[in-house]
Amino acid sequence: MTRVIENELPFIAQSVWNDTANQVPDCPPLTGKHECDVAIVGGGFTGLAAALHLAEAGVNVRLLEAETPGWGASGRNGGQVNPGLKEDPDTILRRFGPDMGKRMIDLAGGAGDFVFDLIRRLDIDCAATQPGWLQPYHDEESRRIVENRVKQWEPYGAPMRLLDRAEASELLGSEAYLGAMVDTRGGHLHPLNYALGLAAAAQQAGATLHGHSRAERFEQTGERVVIHTGQGQLTARQLVIGTNGYADRFAGGIGRTVVPVRSVQVATEPLSAEVFDSILSQGHSASDSRRLLLYFRRGPNNSFVMGGRGDYNEKGTERQFEQLRKASVELYPQLAGAKWRYKWGGFVAMTVDHYPHLTKSGSNVWASMGYNGRGVAMASVMGKVLADAARGIPENDLPFPVTPVRPIPFHFMRRYAVAAAVAWARLRDS
């Protein structure tokens, strides 16, 4: 029997990651009144990484998660560990200057290695492998963008190179693209097991994790923050918010700095050895250069996983599931007879400027959100940045700029804006 995502809409709950997940650590709900140095809201990569690094530094930290660790996008994504930000180095330097820009480039460029080093250090069982990330391109415009990306990263020693059509086809197992870029800093993992491993490691380091403890509201009272749940109350010197695409009314204006966008995936039943070996034969993961990109990889138990942009309603999402299955067969005709067992989705968080936002509200409320599809690597490393900020590292010494909370104007219209942007991007891709 397939293990589905509990307490989720049935049409997006059939996840291959849930069906192949390790045991969930025991995280009892928060009951009664408690105090700690740092409270964290959100049990995804951001919050779990922050809890881990705070606990390892000897800080008394408690984490509140509305469901269980990794329940949201952290346990539902494609598991691709892709280094870098959406924007390339030259653009980052122009906007943030040579000092902060260089720090951001180093942080994001090293985010993939950060994840894999963390997994090795903590011995997390999450099928992690680092063969590299492929970005195939499908037209001349995207070829120029990819070539420019490789050129911009050269001064930073990034192990990236361009592949011609023959090389790309050999690694992809498909002749659908004109060429590709390979970045050997990248790789992939089982995202839910990675989140569960971070949770267990944080507990072992001394952090207290509370599941089924939805934070309903908080109050800033002098030098303290008081967080209220349905059954308890937590008072802390510092509050870290890591809810990302699942920010609700609790996060207030911080939640309105990002736009939740549903990403969806499908996965096959186990493939025959012949078919499985013909796809991405050296184990790379891929996300292409379309505006509405496709991302794909091998999955657990000889399955194939394909992901892309979803919709906000069931009918539209079901239509996108079918589009992903069709796109898979177009790339890999040998999948024509495959049985598609899984379909699921979750919310990623996008920002208007394409950069993650490290924000501060008052003197003791921190947040990091908006990874724009790079959440496995960037959420992990930003969790460490949040931990440093919450334990008193000066803002000027952090490797990412701290910005005030700036809610997106007319945020309540976000679904209509996303629908219009998706339609325009789809037209341009076609």
C-alpha cells in the first residue's frame, strides 16, 4: 500500500518520497508553557538546519512544526542539489557590490558542497550522490544564456563546462536538446529522508523538536518573543521563521514577501533494467533552460521522476500531471509503456527579484524565504546563516544581506499574477 502525505489534499499526496521514507523521529507536540533561547517555526530544511547548528553551538533551541519534519516542500521537491542562485555572478555583483556580492556568490556556489559535506558528517541515510547537475538547452537563446553562465563562473573556479549535442545526448540518454552545461558541484538526494536525517541530528545535538504544533501567532514583548500554539506557549529571546512557501497568517508581513507557487511531480513504477539504464546513465540530475522548466532524474527503486510547474486547483494540477507524463515520453520514448504510480505537489516560494530574502523584524525576529526553486542547497546553507544571526553574529559579518520586511504590493492578487506570468512564459517557450 502506498504511503501518502498525511493531512494533504488527496490529489497531490501520492509521493514517491513518502512511500520510500525512513522512520520519522518522535517529535511530541508542544504543551504547556516553555522557554528557550531561540524558537524556530517551520520544520523544513531552513528550520532544521538552523536548529542543528544552534544546538551544536550550545544554544537552547526549540522548533515548532505544524505537521512533521519535512512535511512541506522540503520533503516533496525533486531532490536536486543545484548550486548557485537564479541570477549569475555579474548580475549579483552589479546589484550588491563587490564585497557583499562576492560573499553571496561564494555562499551560493558552495551550497551544494555544504549539503553533501553535512550529510557525510552526520551520516544521513538519504541516497545522496554528487555526479553533477545538467542544464540542457533547447534553442539558440537558451544556449547563449548557458554559455554566458559558464563564462561568468570561470573566475570563481566553478567546475562547469559546456557539452555539445553528442556529449549531452550521451549523458541524458535523449537527443531532445541541442547541448547542455554540466556543473559537478551538483547532485541529488532523497529529500524527505534528508529532512528526517537533519531532524534526528538536531535532536541528537540537543534541539527540541515539536511536531503537530502549528504556531498561531506571536507577540514581541520587549526583549522576548512569545509564540502561541493550540496547546502551548513558547517564550524565546529570538524567533526564526522558516516557513517559506507555507507561510500563513502567523508570519504576517514576512509571509507576504514571497509568492507560493505549486510545483508538481510524477514518478513511474520500477522500470526494467534495460529502460532504467538508458536514462541518465551516469546518474546526473537535470533541469532544463525553459522558462517553465522541466526537472528530471532517476528515482528510488529504479523509477523515473519528472517535475514542473503546477496549478492552484485540482483540475489544472491534474492537467499538469498529464503534461509531465507526455513530456517524459517525448524525451524518452522508451517510457511509453511505463506505469505512472505517483503524483504529488507542494509549494515553493518565489520572490519578485529572484533572490532569497534574509529579513529581520524588530530586534529579534529573523526569517529566510524565497529560494526560487533552489531550495535544497540554499535553504540548507541559509539555515546556517540564520543560526549565526540568531546567536549574535553581527549583520555586517553575515554572507548574505539583511533586508527589512517589504511585503509585495497587492499580495492578495498573487494567484492571478502567477497565472498570467505562467501563460506568458508558456507562450514564449512554445
